[in-house]
Amino acid sequence: PERRSFRERRATPRVAVDLEVEQRQGDARFVRLTSDLSTFGLSVREGPTPRVGTKLTLALFLPDEPMNALELEAEVLGSYDAKGGMRVRFLQPSIEVVRRLHKYLLGVKATR
């Protein structure tokens, strides 16, 4: 039987951060703010929720290199809450992207 709680199942924990993320879907572009971030996904609090399974292209702007956004392919897992927003998982992020995310997240956790 599964002994870990839901929160312990994540490969890496999500950290509460407010970062700009540009969502691209076809010709449409939306700039949103993250609610939390992990090495393999993120959440945004506001805005419309695309259908579960929708594939998105994201440009995530980290403070270490704000002019060099991380380019990510993502899949919508569901809404952030009853008001909207979304939770996404990254689809096959490159090792360079994973390393940069991990380094950033370690820095954020160390300052708390």
C-alpha cells in the first residue's frame, strides 16, 4: 500500500514564487504570474483555464537571466482553484532547463 501522502509524491517540491510566464497557444499570447514552481511544473492563480491535456508553450522569466527566458512545452493538468488559473507539468524539459530551475529553486529555498 502507498504510505506517502499526496504532497510527498512530487519528485521536487513546489516553491511559492511570483514570476512572469508568457503562455503561447497558437497566435495568442498571455502574460501571467506564477503561484508556485518546481523543477517539473508550475501553477498560475488567475486567468482562464485551458482544457485538461491542452499543450502550451511557455516562456518563464527567472531573475538570474531575465532576458534569457526558459522555453518550455507544458501540459495543462487542471485549474488552480475554483476561480481559474491553471496547473501545468513540463513535457520533457532539457537537462539545461532542469538544472537552471533546480539552481533557482535551491536559492529561493535557502533565503527562506
